[in-house]
Amino acid sequence: MKTENELLDVLIVGAGLSGIGAAHVLQRRCPGKTYQILEARAALGGTWDLFRYPGVRSDSDMHTLGYSFRPWTNPKAIADGPAILRYLQETATEAGITDHIRFNHKVLSAAWSSAEACWTVAVEHGGQRQTLRARFLYACSGYYDYEQAHRPEFAGEADFAGRIVQPQFWPENLDYSGQRVVVLGSGATAVTLVPTMAQTAAHVTMLQRSPSFIVSQPSEDKIANRLRRYLPGRLAHHLTRWKNVLVQIGLYALARLRPAQAKRQLVGLAARQLGPDYDVATHFTPRYNPWDQRVCLVPDGDLFRAIRKGQAAVVTDEIERFTSGGLLLKSGRELPADLVVLATGLKIKLLGGITLLVDGQPIRPADTLSYRGMMLSDVPNLIMAFGYTNASWTLKVDLTANYFCRLLRYLDRHQLAIAVPRRPTDLAARPLLDFSSGYVQRATGELPRQGSRRPWFVHQNYLKDLLNIRYTRINDGTLQLGPVGVLPGQ
């Protein structure tokens, strides 16, 4: 364990999926580098340790959400939260990464000094403040707030005799068996909760203001399981991973090229699941095109099955107010409820809320541009793990970790210490995420922006990023490099 006066090569913030993956790649490709991981919580796993709501699971296949260096061997490709957490714990333990994690260490601020070519990071631990120093800061804290979720207020909540809970802060041992449950929302969390809770609740209603695209996918990848039976594990893993990557890219490209046709097909798939008498036009036909918001996945059609059995229902309406016995809707209908679950969305918090300063000047991420989707303009020696919105998060995170190691090795070879992307004066800016989802729109003032051309343009495409990140030159003319004491490009 390093002391406060020692200088680390890399300080990783966050011991979740991104942080553990980054540490693994760093150990393998830059074995001489010293690093620590600061984790604000008491356990590793990030999202997969935080979320404990019923049925919590991946919303993409684990052959691409898992790591490229560690095959996913569970027969279920759409895995539940506990299985994913075990995978992360085993990965960290086997690689010795757990020994590098400082738990219950919350990063408050990070101040860059060009004179010393390092970050001084203020950390809170056990009610006390301490500082750590590192040449590179690697933010692997995701992009949403662990301490707060999006929580709209509704009229009449105080009158409600039942209980109101949020999935992000699910109460331990909450017993909802035999109860009437209303889940507010239509996103990934809601479509996970409804069929799981319907197994023991008296009835579950998913109340949505407007529909989302929902598609069924087998929980097991039969091709992957067959390949694993006949081929060496790593070869089977890589073949499956590439199969799924190419399918994801192809389906996304077709949906964006022919949105009307894709919309008809997705709605038609839901109609076939629910039968000819179901009002799919009202409850499963979104107002937007596919991938304007993320498409929700339901393994083995569990949501549709719960609806067919009468265990669950979907209501498309808006809330007028809470009543003592449930929810009064604007249509005049009243939904009885003993428990209301607010699956109303995430709240974005970039970099875990860390305050940044560069040579004494405060930095607002919203005022910066994203370089290759992993660095911020005019901010030295800062790497940010930020995954895909239209595919598995880890695909991009893995590319980022490998690029970072290439950068470290390049700096060492040329006896350099500082890397800072400089924004061209003629570069137009646009939103970082081309998504109409509420959580993205609410955070437009917090997220960095992207540029209109490479290397400032964020592709959201693994194949393009593979070429533009893995095989690009480090010294590309945009990333300015310099020795200790000199902030290049000024």
C-alpha cells in the first residue's frame, strides 16, 4: 500500500466492471506500473453490487459485456446480477487486483500540476481527509449517480397508505408477496422488475407515460454453448464474442438506415408474443424510432409471458395524484396499489462528481470535448472509461484500457510525462450522446460534448473504434505530448 507522499503511476477511481477491467489490462500490458483503485463503497462490483432489486440482470449478452480476456462460461448469456458480481469478484481475486483496492475511499477533488506532472487527489475515508498523488487519473466510476436516482414528486404522496420504493435503493427483505404492485416506468429496470415481482405478488401493473421498444431474446446462446462444447474455451469465447458484436452492429445499422421498417418489425414481434386481441398500438408502439432510446431486452419473453398469464398488465397513462389506496390517473381510472416502485430513471453524475482543477483553474466537463471518447480537451493525463449506449459497455471500455497502455508505453519510450488533447478552434460541437432518453436529456449541462470529425467524433461503433483507437498513432497531432514541467500545446 502506497503512502500519501509516494507517487503512483495510475490512480483508478471505481472498482466496478470498468475499474477491474482497466486494472487487469494495466497489469498485463504495463507490469512495471504502480496503481491503486479507490472505491467509495465497501465492496467491489459497482452497479452489480449496488443494485439489489428483484430480477436485476444484464441487458446485453455476457459474451460481450464480459471481458475479452476472461471467457463467460455460464450457460445463461443474459445473466442475473449475483452471477455477474461473482464473475467480477473472481476476476479481481485471481489477478490479485483486490489487493490494490482501497475500499470506502471517496474521491472529492483532483488538482493537476503541470510543474510536477501529476494529480493530487483529495479523498475522504472514515470521516478523515487524505491526499494521494498520481501521474495519471483513470475515471472508471460510470456515468450515473449512486447516491441519488431521478425522483419526481407526485401530488398526494402523503395520502398513500402503502409503501413507495426506488429500485436503486431496494429495501432489504422487502416482502411484496400477495400485494398489488404498480411499477412506474417502461425502461430496462421496469421490464426487469415486472415479471420477477409478478411471480409472488398478487398482481403487477407497469404504468408508463409512453411505450418503449421491448424485444425478447433467449437467455441462453445455443451457438455459444455448442462452441464451448467442441472448441477450446478461449477460441469459443472469441468466436462467440465476434458473432455477437457483428450481430449488434448489423441490427443497429439496419434500424438506423430503415427506421420505419425496423419499428414495424419490433412492434410486430411484440404483437406475436401478446396475441391478436392485445392493444399493441397503445402499449408497445413507441413515439420514437428504434435506438433513439435504448431497446429493452426481456430474456425468454418473460414480460410478455407474465402479461399473457394475467399476472401483469401494462397501462399507458399519466398520474393525476396518489390516493390512500393507489393512483388516480388523468384518464379518471384508479389503480389500486399496496406498493409503488418508482423505476423512473437514473441521474447522471460524470466522474463520480469529482471536482477538477488544472493548474488552479476549475474544469467543467460540460465545457470540454471528448477526445476518442476517453479524454477531455485541455485536461492532461485524465482517462475516462465510457462505454457504448447501443451495445455492451465493456467493448469500448476494453479498447480504452488498451489504448491507455499504448499511451503509457509511448511516453516511457520517448521520456515524456504529459498527454493533453487540444481542441481545434474551428471544431463544431454537438451532444455527446445522440439519445432522446430522459436521463440523457436531463444531463445535457453535465456531459462533455463531441466534435464533428475524428478524433473528436464518438462513433458508437466497435469496428470503427477498433480501427481508430487500437491502430491509430499516439502522436496524432491532436494529442499534445510533453515532459515534466511543460504543459504542451499552450
